[in-house]
Amino acid sequence: MPASPRIVAIGAAVPSHDIHAAFIGWARQRLTDRREAALFDRMAARSGIGHRWSVLPDAGGSPIDVGGFYEGGAMPPTSARMALYAEHAPALALEAIGALPDITDITHLVVASCTGFVAPGIDQLIAARLGLDGSVERLLVGFMGCYAAVTALKAARHIVRSEPEARVLVVTVELSTLHLQPETGIEPLLAMLQFGDGAAAALVTSKGSGLSLDDSFAATLPDSHALIRWDIGDTGFAMHLSGEVPARLGAALADPATRAKLTGGVDPAEIDSWAVHAGGRSILDAVEHALALDPKALDASRGVLRDYGNMSSSTLMFVLARLFEARPRRGVALAFGPGLAAEGLRFGWTG
């Protein structure tokens, strides 16, 4: 029998600077059309987001104020943004790792991140600061977007199944606020309204009590590659998030064959724990309606969205952390990202 991989601990961290209100003020000023400005106000109020956190220092108010990274509307080059990524991403990741009770005897390190590039890689920087032995095997999951946490956990699952004594440290770290763009259109401004910074860490082993990592699934919607994109430019990474995404996801999840693949043939009503990527209120609404879920089924996801916004790959880990203490009997983790693709896995409580 293969080993039974499980998450035995989850830690999470966000920076101390809440930039949500400051961004709303900045974005609204960029909309010169009164009707668009009124629509932005309504959408911001209905977003389900109360806070988003940033590694950018509080320069007396926000990153756009005097002394801030974006002072006076400045749009620093990608090189300056990557320098901040190299400084802050490892530090925030270590905060999340520090919330784990025991990271001794780590054999493998799996890191997911899509908001920065640096070499030596973020995995090497984290390993060095943790003092991990050079024999620890590393895997970097880069630029896969919001579903990268699922990919990282699936990689950890495969490692533990093949090496039952493995102790795999899984880390996600995203600094989305390094990529403010000088947009003046309502759709890109609403897309940027979603994103914040955060890091999470999980320990995956074959021993102890925790969330079992069971069968996984993946799907890519046809003719959807342009709906979610990150374009690397001279002034950071520009996010493109189409307003069509919720409807397309909802239609896909309403398909009986897709739904059976998602749940393993179990009626969604029999799933007692849903860890759905909090990509935005409309996306959570689409999942809830397509699967005919109880209105409280996505409370953990909605709570993460409210308190932190969309932290790309780290978001799903924050949701799993909220579900961990409940010891769910049967659960489904689901996340979406560029492709338009969905990645997920089933989980439960074991040990």
C-alpha cells in the first residue's frame, strides 16, 4: 500500500500594511466618466473585501503618498519591483513557516510563486535562511497563478507516496501589490482591486493527524486562454482578468461530467468541507450556484476574501488553514487560474 500523505500543519502570514482603502481612493480618481466611477463604487462596496495587505512600507499613508513606492503616480521599472520581491518574498515566507510547530528533518521543499523572479531562486533563498541541508530536494512551481497551491500540494503528495519517510515543506508566497499598473479602464482597475500579498506554509508527511491529500483532478476550458493572463512588461506584471470568468466557470461546473470528476462521483451536498480559491465574490457565487451548495458552504473562502483579498496561490492555503481545525470528513479543494484552468484535489481527516 502506498503511504497516505496528509497536511499535518498549516501556517500563514500577511504584511502589516493594509492598502485596500488607499487603492480604492487612487483607482476612483482615475475614472473620469461619472457613470464608470459610480459603477466602480458599487462594485468595490460589493466586492466582499475589507482588507488587503502589502509589503510596501507605510510612507505616512499608502504607497502612492510622498515617500511611497508609487509616489506621484510613478510606475517603477520591473527591475525595481523584482528587487523588492527578492527582499520581501523570503521574509514573508519565513513568517508563515515560523507558524508551523515543527520543521525539523525536512527532506523536500516545494515553493509556489507567480509574482516575482529571482536567481538564486526563491526556493534557494528560503532554504538558506532556514539553514536546510544542501541535500534537501527543491521544486519551484513558477507562474502558474492562483491554482499553483494545488499543484504544489499534488507534488508533495506524489513525493510522500513514493518516499513514505519524506517530510515535505510546501510554501506559497505572493506579492501582488508590487504590480500596480497605470490603468484608467474600469475592468483592469476592478481586477487590481482583488489582489493582496500573503504567504502560507504546510508540512506534508505520511504520519500524524491531518488533512489527507487524496485523488486530484484538472481541467482546462476550451477557447479560454485569454480570460486570465499575466503579461510581463517594463513596469511590472499586468494582470488581465476578464469579466467572463465567473460565467464560464459556472457553466463548466454545472456540467454533470465535470462535477462528477470534481467530487469523485459524490453528490456535492454530501461534501462537508469546500476549500474554493477566493478569486473574487463573483467567482465564489458562480461556484456556489453551479454546484447548488448551501449558502454557508463557502464561508471559509468568503472569510479569507474579506480579510485578505485574493493572494493568488496563497489564497487556497489560507482557506485550508481555516478548515483544518474542523477536521472535515470529506472535502474538495478547488482553484482557478490562467488557461482558463481548474486544479483540485479531494481531502478528509486522517490519523
